[in-house]
Amino acid sequence: MISEPELVGGGGFERPEVLTEAPPPRPPRARRPWLWALGGAVAASAVWGGGLYAYERAKPTGPDLGGYKEVDDLCGKAGLEALAGVLGKRSEEGAGPLVDDPTLHRRSCMLTFGSPETGYSGNIVYILHKATDPGPEFGAWGKYYELATPIDGVGEKALFDDRGARAESSGCSTARSRSS
């Protein structure tokens, strides 16, 4: 049987609980870490965006030259030892018209292999487009002069002109090289 604690000899009630008092204060809540993470992500994005904007504005306009640069002594730079071994020693060379402009750099070199009377002659033309992509222009000139034989290993694209005397009258060179 169940009895009251006073009847059995147990201790009396301690002070009765009063429900009208305010509960004890709770310990402070931990700060929400996701607010700090969100704030850090926003700040990092703003700094990254500002840096990217500044970097893009500082870049020069024009195409990527891909390591190509201006050449002053084209005849000296063009060794052509393989041609000299097959056709004979280089006996004559001369420079053609020069163009030095902020948007275009052009050099040309006229060569003769073997004797001047019976040897083989050729022209090298180097054009560096510093402001625009020369691809469409190069393709159009190749079609205009009916140049269809590609030369590998000379610039990004080079065409061989095997038209003989017609090349002299048209002003077209033996190999045209696209440089950017």
C-alpha cells in the first residue's frame, strides 16, 4: 500500500514549489557561425570581383601575340641552311619595304641561292599584326593570289607561291607567314 511520507515517518516536504517566480536565466546562446561564414563569403566575392575588374581594365587591347615579336634583321635571322645545302650558297640578299607602325610590323628579305645568273631566288615576308587578328586577311590574300600549297613549320600558317614570273608582277612573295 502507498502512504503519505508523514505517516510512514519520512521527512516532510521541503518548501513547496511556487510557480509564479521567474525561471532562472538561461546560459547565453552560442553565436551562429553561418552568419560569419556568409559574411566572409560576401566579402571575399567583393574583393575577388574588384581585383578581376582591375586586372581586365589593365590588359592591353589587341590580340595575344603568342610570343611573336618584332624582327629587325630578317635576312640574318632566317638561316635557311637546309635550302643552302640543296640549292647552293646564299649569294645575294636584300631587304624589302619596311613598315613600323603601332598596329603592324612588316619586314621582307630577298634571297638568291647559287649563282646570281642561274640560281634560285625567293622572298621571305614577316608580318606581325599587333592590333587585329590576321586570319581572315591572310586567307583572303591566299585565295586572291591562288596560293594553295601550305608550308609546315613556318609561323602558324604559310603558303608557297610557285607561280614563277607571275609572282614578280603581282607583288606576292614566296612565303607569307601569319604571325599572331
